[in-house]
Amino acid sequence: MSPAARPSRRQLLVAGAIGWLGLPGLLRAGTPREKSCIFIYQYGGLSQLDSWDPKPNAPEDLRGPYKPIPTAVPGFRVGELMPQLARRADKFAVIRSMSHTQPIHDIANRMLLAGRSKPEMSATPVGAMITKLKPPSANVPGHVWLQKFGGGAMPPETTYVTGGTFGPSQAPLVIGTSHDDNLAIPGYRVRAFETASELAQERVRDRLKLLNEVQPPRSPAGMDRFHQRAADLLTGPKARAAFDIDREPVAVRDRYGRNPLGQHLLLARRLVEAGVRLVSVVAWTGLAPGDKFMSIETWDMHGNAGISIFGNGWNGLGFALPRCDVAVSALLDDLEIRGLLDSTLVVLVGEFGRTPRISRGAGAIGRDHWPNCYSAMLAGGGVRGGSVYGASDRTAAYVKDRPVSPEDFAATVLHALDIPPDTRISPDGFTVPASTGAPLFDLF
């Protein structure tokens, strides 16, 4: 071979690298990260007037004591209890025209979970649709639920901790089954992946092998894969490591806030980073000093707990909203720093809003249930930051412009996760769409 025909050292290095990586490696290197979602439920219903949709010119018995403050986006103002989110307004969008007609907690929560205005008790949760249609590629759970709903207003468990018509394989892994079962408790450990002492890792593998040997030949398609995945979750290190929040620096844990919501959002970031497709977080902010536990319905601020909606107890905005502000802001910062915000949709919403008129509950003032007009926040996942969608009237009582139904909201979430809302989810493949709503394309 002549010197001119001989490959250069650079060409040899490139060729060697290609051979070492292989075509799949090269293809993966240029593939965008798959979409995930962190869905934060402000269980009980946040007051729109005291947060995302302040009305400073309304009468005093409607507007409340909090002043609106400017944000990083000119002309966009929010309530004064959210200064951290105000500084990050260019990272998220707010919908001020969410609307439906159901003022009862459990029914409204079922509507939010199913993305339907009249959901059947057997309606498939949107979470199950997401993990069924976009399963995780990593060996981690598809859906993790942090902090179960609690209290008399909770929706039936069959509507959110099952896989609906998709079966148990699409049910979420639930962490936090009671108020004293949360990551803010010092020394708390997630025990979901701990096996009993007599069921060591080797025995898990042995049992799986035995199951494969005795499994009937006509077992349902995919069951062997489901069993293998379950065994891998028990014995593999990836999921265990993702749930080990003690690996985080003390300063990071402090930045999120040492309360249930703050620590659960930090875990949510770890989980989506590990490849979990959906993390649902109930936005319980814990107890204020001296409080006795009553419920995790943080945002149901009637005054019925004896705490004013504008007070500093667990059921008051003065305690809960600043903690939510800090935790969600830390989450958005963390996702952005780690390059995950574009691929992670963050949703912050309750099942409805609160009445414009302030009323008196059991010894304290509050606002009652109000589904006619309320607000939601979305960030990441391709959502255009610094935008406001829809508008309310002068007292935030009714939608003035561009109403958003439960169907539209669900369709928007699915669209952000690259799932066409008209994807059929029924066994026959053509009768039941994932959503009948219209995505809010202007948000993207």
C-alpha cells in the first residue's frame, strides 16, 4: 500500500471508535431523552385569588389580605406568598381558566385523575395510560405515587392506585401510606425494595427460574417479561439507588425544604433522572409547630380546622404556600441545571379552586369549594415559559376567556409527553381514545 493510500492515524482512531461504540451506540447518542412527568396534586383545592390570579381591585371581602407582586415576566403578577416562583415565571405557564361544575372533592379528584368530566368508577387513570403507552426503558417502575390521598374527601383507591382497565402491571408503586410515613422524617427509608430475610436475592432468582419452568404454556403474553421485570426491580441496584434520598447533599435537601412536599419533590427529581416515566406527588406540606395532625388535605382551607385560610397553621396559606413555593422552585432549578427540564413536564394543580367570597368556617375564616374557575401551572416538557392562558372575570369567579375542561387539561398533559390524545386505549383498538379533549397548543 502506498503512503498516500494508507489511512491516517485520525482515520484509524475514528474507525476504532465506531467499531467500539457500534451503530446502536451512535444512534442512542443522538436520541433525545424520553419525556417524563412530575404531577403535583394540591389536594383540597388552592385559592386562585391568593396565588396565580390575584384581584387587587376586588372588594376587600373577596381579594383577601395578600398583595400581588411582579414576576420575571412583565405584566404578569402573582400572590406575595410565592416570591421564589415569581422570580422563575419565565420557566412556566399558568392557566387561569380551568373550569368544571363539580364541587365535591372525591368526584372532582376522580375527574382530574381520569381527565374526564363524567368518569366512571372504572375509568382508566391518565397515569396508567402514560405508563402503558410510554413505558420506561430503564429498569425502574413506570409510575411512582408519593403520599396517598387521606381524609374523608379522598377519591376511592381504585381510581388512582390501580392500572384501571390495563390491570395491575400499570398500577403505581405507592410510597407514603399515612401522615407519619414520609421522607421528611429523620432516618426514613423507602422499604419497597427490601425483601424479607428469608427471601434473599438468590432465592428471588431461584423462584423466578422455577416459575418459568412450571408456568403454563398458554400464560398471557408478556407475563414472563412482567415476572422478570418484578424480580429485577427487587434484586437490581438501579431502582434502589434512585430511592435512596440520603445520597443527596444536606444542602440540597435543605434547599427543597425539610417537609413532606419538599423531600418528595426531591425524590421525584431523582426518580425521573433514573428513568421513571411519571411521579405523582400529593402536595402535603406537613405540620406547623404545635399543630396536631388532622388531615393531609393541606389546601382545603374552609377554616373548618380552626385555622384561618390566611393563618400560619398546617391548613393556612401563610404556612403552606411559602413551603410549596420553595419546593417547586427548587425542583425547577434542579431540573434545569441537570438538563432535565425540557424533557420533564411539571404540573401543579388541585381538583378545583376556592370561592371568591371569604366565609366563616368552624371558628376561622376560609374559602369554600369553587370549580367554576381556578388555575394550574405547567413547566418544562416543551411548555413555553412566561405565558398565561385564559382569563377569569374581575373576581376570579368565572371564566372570561378560553375555558379549559378536564378533558382539555388531560389532552395537554398527554401531548406534552408525546402521546397523541386520540390514541386508542380500548382492547378493540378503535373505540376509546386516551382523551376526547383538545390540547392547548398555544402553551407550547
